[in-house]
Amino acid sequence: ILRGKGKVIMKDQSVREGWFQQGYFHGPARGTSPNGVLNYIGHYKAGIPCGLVWTSVRGGGWIVGCVDNQGQFSGPDIAFLYPNFTTALFGEFKDGLLVKAKEARLSNIGK
């Protein structure tokens, strides 16, 4: 049974680094693309993403929010952050796809 620090190679050849517990990927994790660029920040519970997750998307933006019990961005209060990390679309996603949102702006970051 896998236990301790390890890596998972995803289907797209990206890598998730974190911890195994009782044979499952479990706990805090970070991911990188095949060329080493950060593309995931979050947690896993028994092999499934859980809680607050940051996932990068093509073009440099990020989807940020709490995932459902299947590890998918589904539900309200999920944001798509544009690459400038100031402009966002904030609203509802279903299985990782934007359903409806309002424009939003981040402010007072790092102050």
C-alpha cells in the first residue's frame, strides 16, 4: 500500500505531487504541466480533489473554488480569474463549465 510523499502522472502527462495515505492520494497537492509550469493547487481526499482548488486553464487563467464530491467545479461561488489576476467572472459552474457569472474585480491584494 502506498504511503508517504509521492507523485501522480495525469493522463495529459502533468504531474501532481503530494502524499499517499492508505494507498490513496490524500492531503495537500501541487501540480505542474509537462514543461514544469504550476497548474494545480489544492487538496485530495481518498484520491479525489476536495475543498478549495486552483486549476490553471489554457491561456493563463485559473478556475478557483470549492469542488463537489466528485472533484469537479460544480456549484455557485466559483471564479474564473483572468491572467491579470485582477479581472474575474464569478458565478456558477457545472462539471468545470461556466453556467452563469457576473464580472468581478479583485482589489486590495497584498495590502
